[in-house]
Amino acid sequence: MLDLGIFKYQIEFTTELLKLKPGKLMDDMNKRIAKIPRHSGLKVFKKGVQSLSRLTASEYRDMMKIMMFVVDGLYSEDLSNVYVKWNEIYLLSRLENFKESDLQDFQKAINDWGNIFIKLFRDFSCSNLKFPKLHSWIYHIVDTIREHRAINGYTTETYESLHKTYVKIPYRCYRIELP
């Protein structure tokens, strides 16, 4: 499954972006979220994004289902597209078996999303978007899937643990200071 922590940043940066623009775009976004009708299996966020401080993974997945519609036409086409592209990579990440063409589509979708994400949100991050999980997704996840294959219940934690084993630990061994 795609890392939901990155999606959390996407929502947070969206709210920061909208707060800086003239008008009441944040109010408009919250009203749109609140107006989403009840549907079986979909959490209703009546208070808008103010109620997002402690969402569960399931609630973030519900936010994924609605955010592309909530932001559509609110600010820019890029803002709408960053959510559409996110959902595209989310769906591709859930495949249990990847053909080479799937991996190529996945990498293209990641690159498309990443370019828009960085363009829109780089000014809202104290670290200039230097998130290890963002880096891992953009530059390493497809090659890691090629090497280790996706498993049932695919999660980035599997690949993060492989990264720790095969990259971080050997790197630290070589960084030992000599007397």
C-alpha cells in the first residue's frame, strides 16, 4: 500500500497553499468536504480538514476518495491533478503481480505525481520536501519491486526494512571512525 504519511503531507500542504491565497479558499474546501453526502463505508468529515489531526489509515483512504473532487476547480489544475495522480499510483501500488509494462506505468505515474507535488508544495516544507519516503517512492520503489517482487499485502514497510538491511547497516559499518 502506498504510504499514507505522504498523503497526510499532501493534505497539510494543500491547506497551507489555500490559506495563502486571496479569498476564502479554505472555507470553500471545508464546505465542499462537509457537503459530501453520506455513503455506506465512507466516513463523513463534517468539519472539513480541521478534523484531520488524528485520522486512521481507513479515514485517510476515505479522504483519498473525495479530495480530487473537493479541490477540483478550487485553485489550479495542478492541485486537482496531484490528487488524481495520487489515486492512480495508489491503485497501481495495490497490484499483487507486476508485469514489466505495469512497472513502467507505475514509474511514470509516480514521476508525474512527484513533479506536480514538488512544484506545488516545495515552499511549504521546512525540509524542502526532503522526506525519506518521498525519495524512496520516486527513485527506488519500482526497482525494488523488480528485484523482490510485490507480495500480498504489499506495504512500503517491507521495502523500508530491506533498505535498512541492504543499505543503511553496511553504510554505517564503513563509517566507523578509526583511532
